[in-house]
Amino acid sequence: MAKQQVISPLPGTFYRKSAPDQPSYKEEGDQVAVGETIGLVEVMKSFHEIKSDFAGTVTKFLIDNEDAVMAGQALVEIDG
Amino acid sequence: MAIASLLIANRGEIAVRIIRAARDLGIRTVQVYSQADAESLAVQLADSAVEIGPPAAAKSYLNIEAVLAAARESGADAVHPGYGFLAENPGFADAVEAAGLIYVGPKGATIRLLGDKIAAREAASKAGVPTVPGSPDRIDDPAAALDLAARIGFPVLIKATAGGGGRGIRVAKDRTEFSRLAPLASAEAKAAFGDGGIYIEKLIQKARHIEIQVLGDGDRVVHFFERECSLQRRRQKVWEEAPAATLPGDMRRELCAAAVALAQSVNYRGAGTLEFLYDDDAKEFYFLEMNTRIQVEHPVTEFVTGIDLVREMIRIAQGEPLALRQEDIQLNGHAIECRINAEDPANDFMPAPGSVTALRVPGGPGVRFDSMLYPGCEIPPFYDSLLGKLIVWDNTRAGALRRLQGALSELEISGVSTTAPLHRALAADEDVRSANFHTRFLEQWLERNDISPA
């Protein structure tokens, strides 16, 4: 199957969970559906949900939790 | 102890502001910065700069260990927290002092006390300062609740003790409605939060946000009159003035006396602001909270009193007694501040980081522009959207409004969207011009008015 990448439309800080005390939206190896949230990008203190454009298996997060991300940068790899 | 070298544990326009105040006192400045801020104006203007980590604030500006390491490495003997980030973190104030450094602000214990809503309310009551009337704690007996609601006066809010973020709140406008809603609210709270506890609070329907600036040296406290910050969006202040245009003189005296009494009761040291809701119709005010730091909107107070608040707070941190007597502080004229944020008011205030390609800064008498901007600067996406503040002063409010309109027409920021067009529209609005506003005015105004792009 083809490897696909979810791209961040915004620059900012990437979070894999909705709050520090919550579990990650997705772990590597999890199944993901189209439209499912895979993380948040915080830009200037406002939070935007990042949803998967693809269905399949999460194979790799390319950005770590709380790391900086540029607009257009790939966040996660999905084997669909 | 005289400060020789001051570390600025902040960024953006307030870091620039603190550098300027320190420079006026002959103090060397050390600016900490994240990897996203290496080219920032504050880094350029400080005597030296130390990188403290990656862009994310949690890993740089909020990293206490990294800030303290920078202080050790640079030989700074004092730390100024600015506002936001670590500014109201009592653990940070304690850690700075434990490291043998001066913290420019109150003691950690004072920050801790006033940061706790219940404790701050109690401190206010003890000092004789009114808080929003309500039940002091949860109230389970329906008859007692109705009794108390009637004593407070309708309308009242019925709130779930276990609720939060606006959830589990009902408004009762009379006894009948209260009797119907209180059991409902309790049952709902039980279902939603697993706890049916409710408490009641007076609904302040149309109030202004009025706050009093104080300075204390740990012994004596003086006030610098009020600011009005009623124009807010999502609880964020957008436009601030000093003094409050419609506040009667007797109420001004009462508010200032209440603020000094509360600050005095905790032996306040440093710059602080006591926030109140003020009900025009009832001529009553209620203490909300005390901010234990310098505030974004401090320049309007500096304009109408002629006193450099940031310089005074550094002097106090050096152990100098308050240089001012209350009678030295006089109100003169009127000042207005507009917050210039990197947000697009034509597109639901979408954050707008990016590169500033060109900049034209307004000037002339009574005009001040505190900002982090220079032509070509990058606005990183990692921090809040405040780029700077345009502050104007004139003898009268009408004059200040004219100056504001002139200054806003001079201001040009290219490359990123800003809230300047919102301020141009507000400065021309009849209600704003007659100070006919309250804390929910701006959100209602935004529903009626479209902001066309600059």
C-alpha cells in the first residue's frame, strides 16, 4: 500500500494530545480514518485540530510532541 | 542592593520596554531568547543575549532551569519576568531568590496568595473590599439558597461547584424562576459532573472593567488611579484608557482607597493591578483579582501620571523605598492604548504570523509606539500575537481620540495582517467616542460590524 503524509497547514507547535494529562490521539501502529484528529497545531496561542486526509495505519510520527512545525511540513506517515 | 545586570525573562515588546527602563537606570541588560527569537529586536537592543532553548515556550521561556542557568552564565544579579510566561509563577519567584538573585516583583508567597481565587477573595473581604456578592461556598439547602438569592438581589447566577469554563450556569431573574431552576441546575450538575453542589452569585449585567495600578515597597503602597479596559474580545483586552471617562470622582476615590487597602494588607512589593467590575447604574464595584506583575496596558497610566512604572519597580527591587508620596501622583489629561496584534480582524481574528516587509511608525507629540517590530522582522507563530501598542495622550479625551485617529492613519505594517483596521473602526464609532461601553460591548459590536481589510 502507498505511504501518505498528513501535512500541517499552519506553522506553530505540534501536540500529539489534547492536553498534557491526556493520552496521545494516535500511537504508531494505530488505525486512522479519514477526518480523524491526529494532533493539534498551536499558532499564537490558538489551537487547530489536524485531521487525517487518509485511512490506514500510522507508521511514523515525523514531528515529536511539542516540537515546532512549519506550514507545509509533514506531521505523520500513514500506510493506506 | 544595587542591580548591576538585569536578566529579562521574557520576549517581544515588553522585553524591549524593560531594556529601555534598565538602560535609563544605568543597568546592563541580558536578554534570554528561544531559537525562534535570535533576530528579535530585544536581542538586538540588549547588552548581551543568551539562548535558552527551542521555539516552544515550554522548552524555553517557561523553562525555569534554563532561565536560571542563563542568569548564572551571564552573571546577572536580578531577573525581570515581564508579563505572561513565568511572571505569575510563585515557584519561579522562589527559585530566583533561592539562587541568590533579585526577583523584580512580589515575594513568591504574595504571588501564591493572590493567585488563589478563594484566598484572594478572602484577603479582599478582610481588607473591606467588596467582591461579587454570592454564597461563600456550596449551598445545598433549597430554602436557604432562595433566601440568600433574595438577599443578594435578582438576577442571580446559579453555578455548579463542579462546573467550569462557563458550563453548568443558569440565570434566575426572580424567586419563581429560582425555585424552578435551582433543583434543575443541581440535578444537571449531578448528571454532568457527578456532584449536585451549586452556589449562587449576583449577575452583574452591564459592567465596566476598571483596574487600579499600585506600587508598593513592602511597607507602603501608593495608587496611580485607574484604567478602563472594557473593550475586550474573548476576555482579552483590546483597547485601554486612563482615566475611565465616565467614572464619577467619588467612585474613583473609593476604588483607589480599596485597592490600596488590599495591597497594603498583604504588604505588597512591586507593581500590581487590582481588577474590578464597575456597575454604572448601581455605582457599585466588585473586586475580581489582583495581577502581581506589570501589565500590558501600563503605558496609559505612565502617560497620565508622568511616572515610569517599570523603572520604579526595578528601583523597588533594588531595595529602595518608594520614591513617591501619594500626593506626588496627579492625573493629567487622557491616554488611550490600542493593542496591535498579528491577527486578521476581517477573518475572525485568525492568527497571522509572518514577515513584516515594511513599517511606518506614527510619531509626534503625545504619541508612543511600544513594539517588537522593525522592517524585515519575523513574527514567529509560537507566542501570543501582540506586536505592539499604540498609545496616545492629550489634555482631553476628545483630543486623545483625534490624535489616535491621526496616529492610526500614519501606522503602516506590511506583510502580516494586524488589528489596526479594527482600531480605526472603533476610533470612529459613536459609542466608543462617547465611552458608552461595557465588557460585552465589543463582541456585540463585532457581530454588527464588518472590518474591511486594511
